[in-house]
Amino acid sequence: MDTKTLKQSFVTYFNSNPEFIVQAPGRVNLIGEHTDYNDGFVLPMAIDRAVWIALTPRADSRVHIRSLDLETDSAFDLSYLKKGEGWAEYIKGVAYQLQNAGYQLRGFDAVMTGDVPRGAGLSSSAAVELATARAFASASGFVWDAPRMAKLAQKAENEWVGVNCGIMDQMASAACREGYALFLDCRSLEHRHAPLPEGISIIILDTSTRRGLVDSAYNERRNQCEEAARWFGVKALRDVSVQEFERETIKANNISEVVLKRARHIITENARVLEAVEVMKAGNTKRLGELFNASHESLRDDFEVTNEALNIMVTCAREQKSCLGARMTGAGFGGCAVALVNKENAQDFTRSVSTTYRQKSGLEASVYVCIASEGASVVES
């Protein structure tokens, strides 16, 4: 992002220079899909696509923010927050949760822009939430606590916006480190930074299909996972090992085949995440690619959240010799896949996959090599 352009926009709207520029990134999940709301393990990475806010604190409790991308303004008072509709609800929701948690907030004037593709499964909403939290921290002078901010941002999305997401997106946007993926235990929020192996590129493959109205399918998967956890007699499926699953399901009764398939995905996916962290540490990119592939098969066959475009995209990626592995990423039913590719072949890979995908699907793909980036931060102050 060119901060000069952002500053110029601020000057245009508010007739002065901004005091702070903050940013929060989108994320791509390398492996660990649908495990977050099962108290499981995930391995996301912040990407070099983000939401930026230029702001100046006010002396009162008014927030006036201009979305440069949507070319609209929103203004509200922190002492009188009321639910409405539209993009500003993410800002209001974060403000509400921060105040509810005891933070004393100051208003600010701001302009906001971003380049995280919306609806692609790359967490554009979490980027908005964490950029907002960073803006309030800068304006109000409180200490940044990444896990706490992630939790409050998740609450804003769950309770104010009404989207029942897990904690992964917000933690990735809040706490990632440049050059690393984030291994996260979604139950305890314990996390550590896992170094990316040398010589590989992480490439995002946007199918140009969007999830649409899949809330009911998502909620259905959550309910099926909860039903499976009750059947196993555990708090969440994270508490069942692959060996236990295989042993217990031999004598399965009073549980449907579909619910067992959903459980098998979650249980094996948790095992894949734990192995992925170890093979990354060892620099074993071949095995990491195999784990990517196994994850996609599980999401396609057991969890049933891929669509035709995602399956075509993953096939196109795997046909390239330089591709070590590929899988869908995000909630599914559209959006993006992610591929692990030998770095020296990254540009050839992006060209070939784009062409092949167009031929096989009739759709245009957006394919881009991404860089593991810093979580929510102050860019200028």
C-alpha cells in the first residue's frame, strides 16, 4: 500500500495530516480447516494484503470514517452505539466490545482502504476488525494485547455482526509475524510462530466463485460436529485421536454415517496440522505437500465443502510439476485454494494454472504469490 496516497486522501477529507497509520492483514490458512470451532489446531499465515486506516484522534467520542473503496462515510458516537446495517457495523462492533471490556475510547477521524478480496475466504472482515482495534489503541493510548484484541474482535463478529466464526481469522490478523505461519491451539489460544521452509512459495488461487448463502450448510456442519462430540463423550472433537476414532467407530451405532464422516475430517485434520508443524520445522516440503493434498481430499469427500471450481483449481495446480501440494482454503463452497510451489517456478506456475483453469472451467482465476506478513501494527505515528 502506498501510504502517501492514503495520507493525501486523509488531507482531502479532513484538511490535515493523519497522526497515525495502522494496518491489519488478511490471512490464508495453510492447513486446519473447520477445526477452529472444534477447539482444534490451525496453521494460518498473514498475507501481504491488508486493511489500512489513517486517523487522527478527536477530543470527543465521535468517530467519523470514510471508506475509500466504497466511497461512503460513516459517523457515530461511542457513547451511543446502535446497530445498523453495512460495512460500518464491523467498526461499531469492535468499539462496543472494547468499551464493554473496560477500555476508555477516544473518537477519531479516519479514512480506510484495503486490498483483501472480499468473500474469497481470506478474512477481509477480520482485517477490518483488527485494523479498527489498532486504530482505537493508537487513538486512546492503550497497550496492544494481540490475543485479547483477537477475542474481542471475534465477539464483535459473533454478537454484533451476527456471524458465528471461530477465533482463527482474528488471531492470524492480530498476532502473525513476518516470515512465519502461526500455529494456534484454538482452545487455549496458545500460539507459536512456525518458520516457513526455504525455497517454497505459498500461492493463492482465487476461483472467482463466491460462497453465497451457505450459512445453513456451515451451521449444519457445526451441529454435526457437536453431535459427534456428544457421541464420543468429549467436549469437542479435538479430544478424539485418530486411533480412538478408528477403534470406536467399528462398533458405531445410534449415529449416522454422515456425522461420522464429518468427525473423521476434523479428527484427521487436527493430526495433519500437528504433523505439518513438525515437517515444516524439518524443512520436509514433500511431506508438507502430501498433507495439503490429504486435507483437500478430506474436505471434498468427508466434510463435503468444496465445489466444482475448487476441485478443478486444485487439479490444475497439482498437474504442474513444480507444485508440491494444493488444497481448498477457507470455509469452502467457493473462494480460494492454496498451493505449495517451488519458489524458482512460481511465475511459470501462476501463468500455467491461470490458463489451464480458464480452459477447464470457463472462469478467470486470480492467482498471486503471497508473502508471510506482520499482524496488526502501527505503520506510521
